[in-house]
Amino acid sequence: MQLSISEVKLSELNLANRIDAEHYQPYFLDIVKLVKSKKNKKLSELVSKKITTGHTPSMKEESYYGGDVKFIKTDNLRENQIIENFNHYLSDKGAKKLNNSSLKKDDIIVTIIGATFEVVGRVARIFSDLGKASINQNIALIRPTIASGYLASFLMSKYGKQQFYYLSRQTEQVNLNNVEVGDILVPLPSDNFIDKIHLLHNETHNLITHSKKFYEDAENILLEELGLNKYKPNINGISTRTLLDCLKDNRFDAEYWQPEYDEIIKIINNYKFGVSVINNEFSHIKNNFKPIEKQEYQYIEIGDVNVFTGELNSNKIFAEDLPANAKIMFNKRQLITSKVRPNRGATAILDNHYGYIGSGAFVVLEEKKNINLETLMVYLKLKPIKELLLRYNTGTSYPTITDNDILKFPIPFVDKKIQKKISELVNMSAKEREKAKLLLEKVKVAIEIFIEQDEKEALKNIKVT
């Protein structure tokens, strides 16, 4: 085992005047040294207003909420994207309380507080199509004076991301303050290089926009086909049930018998080509995994599913370190959906995950012949259907649903032509999202090559002259 040692003079205590050993790991010092080898400035010198954070207006004041101002929290901020599944919208009155952190086009936002290093340092650039928005206290606002596409790409590169980690502190959470964010060193290439990176970053956003549009088209087609586009929640709030009804479903809690659930089921049951249940139309893959000692596996749990895009992460884990809930070995082409907080939409299609291991908190399904997986995925993520899934929740702070409740869940026999169109749109959406991801990686690598070598070599990576 090789011991890693750094010696730093007191006079050279850097950026944030830190004296903890973790801050002076050789790897971090090498990162800073390479950035310093180029012309550079602190981030705080490249902004038109002081770096700031938002905050959360009092939840007790109802007039601060319920408007059309998007309230961005950590869960909404992913690398290079703002996921528009907001828990709260602010009113104009509420937004005024956060006036200093109202977002403008070409602002950059970054998470500065999180449970793990993975959460801290998520970066996204603001585009005009976001509309009115503000941020909470876990996110910093950067308003740059240089091209925001270049700055955002640098902050997402190795030399930006590692500086976030370098400057952060870990107590109960990993965190940075605004001064520390401002201490990040930004390399300054030629204006020509900056402009090229900025334009390429614009293209990543265009691809993400196309991806969202394809998926929204698939959702709208299915909503219209099923008649759910006309669904409006029942505001009556009264539901009468007989004892026989309650005994039949073995549910006596009022939450289960909400009238809006009746409305959704009624629309589904009226579908012109009929209705089945998931268990009849898909094969249910049960616990089928027995670990082999000393073998390494790719493991997927609920937190690895992006509930907004359906993208998946995985972690390499040796058999002896797998959690007790590692229950399922995945095959080719399956759908997974979470039994924990199922209405959040942790649902995804597995296409290239043969041999991966999954948590027993997933229901795993394979298609037979009547309904394809893309249609099932879009169906389960429709807003009215996610609302209906709430009916089956048990528990309070950590609501769950059983395998049986998923398997007996109603699903219409969607017209085959509609299914084909939905499948095409879902696949087109995934392809555009993958293109955006690959382009962003090329841009980040180009910046890294510039820092390590020069602009000429960097531009070869993105085939720009």
C-alpha cells in the first residue's frame, strides 16, 4: 500500500485558508496546479453580481405559493438539466421574497448542499424556455460575464467538478458556501475557443428539448387515446361505500376510496378496445438471484433510476457487499417500476442490462404480445395514472405498494397502431437524450484537453477547426 503525502507551506494555504488534511490531497492539488498553468481568474471575478443562494419562503404563508413561478430544489437540478417536476410553484408575492435569486437567461445554478458528493456540484444553465423561476437555499446562482455555455461546460468538467469537491466541507452534509464557489479557478482560453464551446453547449440543450418533445408527444397521444386528457379531479370529495365493497378490496381507509380514483378507473374501463390487468399481459419476474461468492455485480436500486427521464445508474459491488435486498437478476428488455413511492415514477426500460442485479423493491415485467413495454412505461408515468397509484399506498412517511397491487392494476388494450407510434417516439426521445449526453462529454473532454495540452488538440476532440 502506497502512502499519499502532501507538504504545503503555511504561506501557501490556498483559496479558502483550510487546514484540514482532506483539502490537501495530492490529487486535488494537481487539479488546481494544472488550472493555474493556464491564464485564469477566480469565478467571483467573472460575475456581474455577487454569487448568492435562494431560500424557502414560509410554508405557513399560503399566499407565497400556488402561482406560476417554478421553485427549483436539489431534486430538480441534474447535470446540464433542470427537471420540470416541481413540488412547489411560487406566487408573484412569494417570488418577491426571493427577488435576489430570480433566474435570468444564461444564469448558471449549482447545488452546494447535499447528503453526498454526488449531489454537490450539479450544474445547469438557464435557458429562456424555462420561464419564471427561482431557487432554494441549497443552490447557488452564478451570473457570468463570460459565455455561459463555456462556463457551465467547464464547471461540469473534471477540473470544475473536482474543485467543488476540493473546496467543500463534510459535516452531517457535504456543503459549500458562496465565497467558496467564488474561489473556483476558471481557465480562460481564447475568445474563439470560448465561443465554440458555448455554441456546442447550446446544441446539447436543443437535443434535450427535442427529447422532451418526443416523450411529451407520446404522453399526449396516449392521454387522448384513452380519454384521460379530459380527466378533471372530482371536487365533490365525498365517496360512499358499502361494507361489501370494503371487504372485497380489504381496504377500510378513507384514502383508498377517494372519488377521483373512481373517475380515473371509469375512463379506463370505458376504453373502446377493452381493459385487462398487468398480470395478464406481462410476465412477472420474481426473486431469481443467488450471488456467487467473490463475483462482482452491477447493482441498481431505486435511487439509481432518474424518475424524470428514466435513465439508469448502477454501482459495482462484490457479492459479499450486496445488500440483503439484492433479489433480481435482469434479463434483456424488461421494465422495472418501484413499489416504494410508486407515484413518483421510478419506472424504466432495461435494454442493455443483462446480468445486472436489482433491488427487491422493484416489480420487474417482461412483455408478451398484446402491449409493448414503451406503452406500459408511458402509461404508468401519466399524471392521472400516478395519481391512481396513490390509492394502493400503505404506510405514511415511506408509502409502498405490493407486487399484487401492481399486477392487478388495470391496463387498456391500446390500439396496436397507437402502441407502435408511442414506441417510436419513446425511442426517438431516448436517442436525442443520448446524443446530448455524448456531445456534452465531448465538450467536457475538449476543455480538459485544453487545460492539459492546448486549444489545437482540444478542438480535434470535437472536430472543430
